[in-house]
Amino acid sequence: MDFSYLETLLEEELGPVEEVGEGYRNVWVLAEAAEGRLAPHTLEVMGKARELADSLGVYLYAVLLGHGVSGLAQGLVAYGADKVLVVDAPALEPYQPEVFCHALATLVEEKRPEILLLSASDLGNDLAPRLAQRLRTGLLSHCLDLAVDMAERLLIGTGPAMGGRYFELYVCPEARPQIATVEPGQFRIPYEDPYRSGELEAVDLPLEGVAGRLTWEEVDAPFAPPPEPLSKARVIVAGGRGMGDAESFRLLGALAEALGGQVAGSRGAVDEGWIDEARQVGVANPPVAPRLYLACGISGSVFHCFGMQDTEFLVAINADPEAPIFKVANVGVVGDAKAIVRELLALARGEG
Amino acid sequence: MRIVVAVKQILNPAGVVVNLRREMIFVNREEYILGPADKCALEVALQWKEAAGAEVVAVSLGPARADDALREALAMGADAAYHLHDPAFDQADIAVAARALAAATRRLEPVDLVLVGDRSDDTGAGQVGPRLAEALGLPQVTGAYQVRPADGAAEVVRRWQGRFARVWVPLPAVVAVAAGAVKPRYPHGARIMNAYRQWQVARWSAADLGLTEEDLRPLAVYRGQAFPPAPEVGEMVRGEPAEAARELWNILKSQKLV
């Protein structure tokens, strides 16, 4: 008798044989070295990746690419890796996008991780999109948070939208590995456990076939982004007459610098000659919309408040508890603005 | 010498207001602009053209309104403009866009330099440059602040791990220019008129670019939106300066503001 129809029937009942993600297991992190040590942003990613690996019930691999970096592998175990893959080759120094992409793609195709995380550092931002295109998979970039949908083992990435005004969640259901870059400064560096044990594997990759085409030269200048207009600043430290004198007002400039923001002033500060008119917040200039606005010694006239009404988080420091600015502030501090700014500056410098 | 500049039209984020407490997004002013980083990339191309001579071609993938962005590019000084427009692109994610732009670049061969904006203001994914470089098999440099012609290569000053670095990349290559790297020029009034009256923007569909259904399948899928926690209002801090400053600092840290 002919039973071939049975096979057809069975196939229909079982559905497609291979699912997306079949054969892909484990969470990987690309580790970066900086000045002979593991980069802090890599350690932040390690902490989050350990959480993801634990909730998925899989191993955490760290991948270390570079030249003369083998000594750092044990450190990755201390920060949570179960296994460290080390590719130590002269071709991996200095950074060449094509060589790094080739090395990482070869490892991924051979060992098939389900999730690969990189830091959204200059290196990660340069490498991750190229790798995703090579592997024909999606990339969740600049993630501020990561989670896992356990039902489908999907990585959910929360990234900034519209210049960070809100977040958008993305997933990549139909391709593996799921790649994401993690914005530095979002996660805590996990505790170092020097007694943790893990496996180290030196991988020998043939890298002769691809040649890096970039020529590098160090420039002895720390990176300083071009000045942005006040209306685009993320942090603004503003002062008014309540700062007392020009010398105290200069503290605000230092505080703004320590917080990575810009300094501004109210009408009063401009009239006193402590700050340029272009940096006045009010109706005379384009409105500002920072994430954090520190109003120091500003009473908060209607015009001033109009100029900064799109601020996300407003902190007011003023000696007068009846000052109108306290009615709109998210946090109000009653006290001498001069002294409090001086203390804040010490705190900001201490942690920066 | 031909330079292709990939530009994108975006919704101006300045017109978008988010109410954190109600978790709603309001578009107060629907204004579409040429992305600031893309504009810088175009300016870099035009400066290269003035210094060493080049033909600058602007390419944009987008809906019908992206035509305006390309005419703005023509007004600024681009020599030709191509609009990649097809209903099949409506669902395109960045990988699809990169493949379409790569196909367009191949049709424009010989191309010596491809310039893109490093990160757009709307999604800010910063993926197009490296993805395009991979699709074309070209070397790439991202985070560029200066791009100069240098004898068959481009000399680029780039941001690199908290410092600046100088990189030479042989042409052809893909370079992603950072927003704010240069000051984009204002187009001359007569050029704006010509951009709409005289000059043409060519349209290419998915079929013109030879893209298959597989090429057009998006991989990144939207899963909803989220909002940062709404800050609490009206909290008052009192006390000695040192204590008050410490308490304020802790609040700022808990809100991830510092």
C-alpha cells in the first residue's frame, strides 16, 4: 500500500519544521578595551547582559577582540561572563571596521548567539550597523533599557525618539542574532567577583583575507563638540540677581560645565552685566527646552518662565520662600543660592 | 569625481510636545525639514566641490513630501537629485533603506564618495552610514567633523572614544558627518526659485533599483512607545546649604538628570 499521504498529513499537522531562532542560544557581549583596561561602558553592558542571560536560562559570553588584550579576559569573568572568547591578533589594532566586522561575523555564524549586545560607544556605533547588515538582521540602537519577552525569547529595546522626547520600543522577531547597542551611563557596573570561575577560549581566526583600509593618527585634542545653541542645550544652569555678585555668578558657569550643560541668566543678571544678552532666558530670545533647568537666585517673572516653560525638570534655588518660581518648580530649595551652588559644584566635580 | 549625499526629510522635533503626565504626544507644528546632520553632510560635499571639483548628487528615500527636501538640496547647490519613492518603501526599516540607497548608488556609478548624516534628529539610530558601506563593500568612517580631499583619499577628523582622531580613508568610501560639524549655507533666493521651476528631481521606484521582495522585508518591528517617568511637582527642600545641596543632588540622580 502507498502510505506517502501519511507523511503529507503529518507535515501539515506539525507545521513548519524550523522555527526562527532554532539553534541560536546564549547572550554575547562585545567587550572593549581602553588604555589597557576594560572600558567602563563595557562593564555596564555586562551587568545588564547577565540579567538577560539569567532570565533566559542561558550562558553569557564575552567576546574580546584586539591585540595584546588576552590579559583582560579573566576580568570579564569577574564581571559575570561564563565564557570569554578572545581573538588576539595584530590585525585587530588599530580599529578597522571591516576587520572587526569580519571577525565578529565569523564567530557569530559559527557559534550562533541569540542576542549580541554592544555598547553605543564610538566603536559600537561604528561596528554594530555594519555587522547587522552583514548578518541580515535588525539592530536596536542606542537602547536606554532592554527587556526580554519570554514567550518568544524576543529582545525588546527601548530607544530614544524625536531627540529623546519619548521612547520607542522595537523588536526583531524574524532574524537572529538580535543585536542591540546600549547607551553608556544607563546601567550600573556590576560588582566585581574575583573568585568567579569561567572558561577562557583563545580563538584563532584567519584574518589575512580582509585588510583594514583606514590609516589612523592620534590627534592630541580631547573631543569637544561644537557649541550648540542655548535652545538645544540639555542642561541649563541659570542665575539671577539673587546670586549677589559677578564672582558668585561665575560659579554657575563652572557648574554648567561640570553637568555638561550651558549657562544662562535672567533679565536681572543681564542688567548687572554678569552675562551676555544672547544668553538671557525670557521673551527676547528663542525659548529653551532643556531636560534640566537650574534656576539659581531667580524669582521667576512671567517673562522668564515663558522662555523656559518647555523645561522637563525645573529646580529653583531661592532665599525667598514666597518667590513665584516655586509655584512652577519640580523641586524648590529655600536657601542662599550662592552657598548651595558652591556645594552642588563640589558634588558635581566629586562624581564627574 | 562624483559625490552622492544621502539625505532624509524628518519631522522637526521642535514642533513635538510630550505630556509626560498624560503619556501623550502632541504635534503642535507639523514641519518637515532636511535633517541637520544630513544638511551638514551636504555642506561638506559642496565644500569639497569648491575645493577639488566634484559633481554632487542628492538622494533621498521617502514619501512624496520628501521631494521638498531634495529641492532644498538642489537650492543649496547639489547638481542632481534622485527621489527613491515607491509604495513598497512605506514599511521600510533602516536595513531596507540602506539596501535601496546602495542600489541607487550603484546605478549612479562611478561614485567616489558617499556622504550621510551621522545621526538623524528623529530616530537618531545612526545606522545608515555603516549599513550602506557594508552593502556597497566600501570602507567607512563615522562621527566625522572635518572631511578634506587628500590625493585619492579623504582626510577625516573624527570623534573617537572621547578624543579626536585623524583618519585617512581611500576612495571610494562612505563617511558619516556629525550634526554641527559645519555650518550649512543658506540657499540663494534665485536658486530656490530654480529648484522648483526649472530643475528636475528624478524618481526611482523599487523596480528601477532592482530590489526583490526579500530586499524589501523589514526586520525591526515597532512594539509601542514608552515615556520617562513624570517628575514630581512641588517638592521643597530646606536646611543648611550642605544638606540641602546633598538632598537636591540625590533627587537629580534618582531622576537620572545628572
